[in-house]
Amino acid sequence: MRTLRPAPLTAEAFAPFGEVLEATGDFRLINAGLCQRHHDRALLDFGPDGRAGISIFHAEPRVLPYACDLIERHPEGSQAFLPMTGHPFLVIVATSPDDRPQAFLTNGRQGINLHRGTWHGVLTPLSAPGLFAVVDRIGTTPNLEEHRFPEPWTVLAP
């Protein structure tokens, strides 16, 4: 059995795959000083023929250990996942289908933005409801490639 243990999601560890979206670090006050704006946190990339779209995903929760047998990528644009609840979710990414994936566990207050072309596991909430706002490319050309592992990767509890 091939196994992975998720690491805590950090900006440094996730940088090769995208950005971590969270309300930490530098900010500026807006709304008469009642709101912190953590400005410009992700590079949204929709290619020359795409546009930004916001969708709502409602995913079934999973449990650890979790068998990851499918990864996918979006060659035409980035994809951001913004949880609409305070529950952690599992993030699985890989540099290619042939490389060992990496697993990360969010802290419940983090979202992610996957760079264009980043191989990643399917949306994997660990608690119900699995509600996410997703910002990604809307366009007329195909924007999904999938790869099934011949043997799944089992993600164990941290």
C-alpha cells in the first residue's frame, strides 16, 4: 500500500502548486477601520480566451484514511477553493502523475488557489457540509485532464 501523511498547509510548502488564501500577514484597514483587507492574495489566470466564474461546490465529506485514485488538472486556468464553513479539508497535489503526491491539511480558515496546470486531487472536505466557493476559468475550450493511479495512494491521519 502506498501511503501519504498530510502536512499542515503553509504558504512556503504549497508555493510550487499555488497560493494559500488566508487572513494573515499584511493588511490595510478599510470600512472606517472596521475591516482588514488582506490584498491581492492570488494570481488568477484564465488564459487569453477565458473569464472568471464563481461557482458553488457541495462535495460529500470523506474520512481518513482516504484512498486517492484520481488526480486532475486544468491546463487553461487557475482554480481557487474558498471554504464556506470553518472545517479543514484535504488538499492533494503533484508535480506530475508519475511523481509522489503531497497531501496537506488546511486549518479550516484557509483556502487555496491552484496554479494553471497543477495536478491535484478532487475536492476532499472532511466534514459536512462540504460547501466551497470556487473561482475558475469559464471558456469554450476543454479545461480538464484526468489521471487514474494504477494503485491508489492512501492518505492516513496526520
